[in-house]
Amino acid sequence: MNSKWIQGIAMAALSVAALVFLIMGNLEITVLFMTLLFVLTNSFRYRQMKAQGMDREAKWMRGMAIIFAVLFVIVLITVIV
């Protein structure tokens, strides 16, 4: 299967999961899914920009993906505890 299809399906699944938990009123899980969605979208953008030769923009996207990954871990810890 094409990697773009897998990326699209993963982003769609995370978006639907965040929307479902938002409607259910479980905001902690919604934020968890949304931060994971931001990690995925920024890492996909990083790879795309790197392939196009936009090194400065790719570096920025990698930094944003790392920041959201750290935030994902912090939110995960607060949800578990």
C-alpha cells in the first residue's frame, strides 16, 4: 500500500477519534489524540519538505514535531495519573 494512503488513513482515524471523544465530552483524550495528530502531520510535512530541498522549513517542522511529541508524552502522563 502506498505510504501516502497510510498517512491519510492514520490522520483521518485520529481526526475521527478526536471528534468522537470531543462529542462524548472526554476532553483529555481529545487533546491526546489531537497532539498525536499534530506529531504525525508535522513529521509528514518534514519528510515532504526535506525531499523537496527546503532544508530550513524542514528543520522547523522537525522541531515542531518534536515539541508536539513531548507534549503528547506530558498529556499521556497526566491522563494516566
